[in-house]
Amino acid sequence: MKVKYFSDTDTALVEFTNNDVVETKEISENVYLDLDQEGNLVNMTIEHAKKNAELSEFSYQEILAKTA
């Protein structure tokens, strides 16, 4: 997964796969999902990202499964 931020347009692009996009769905006025041939998520675009996604801070945390 990759997250790209375009400061000139205040747009965030979250890339989940490299599959070809065949359909884009508008989720809200500023959020769009790109889907592949099988309906799987390829990308998510967030416009006005600093306001809509609180992009001023970004973190990643992997939660490991507990072992007995």
C-alpha cells in the first residue's frame, strides 16, 4: 500500500493494488473509490485531504495476533 499526497491540490491518493481500474465510485463529494474488474478496491482518492482526512498527521500501526 502506498499513500501519496499532492500538496498543490490538497489531494491524497491511497494505492492498494496495481490492478487496472475499470470503475470509479463517488462515495461522497470528496471521496472516490477505484475498483478493478472484479470489484476489488484499487485506489481511494480524498480531495481536500487536510480537512477531510486530518492528513496533518499520518501513522501506521500493525497489530500482531496474540499467541497463546
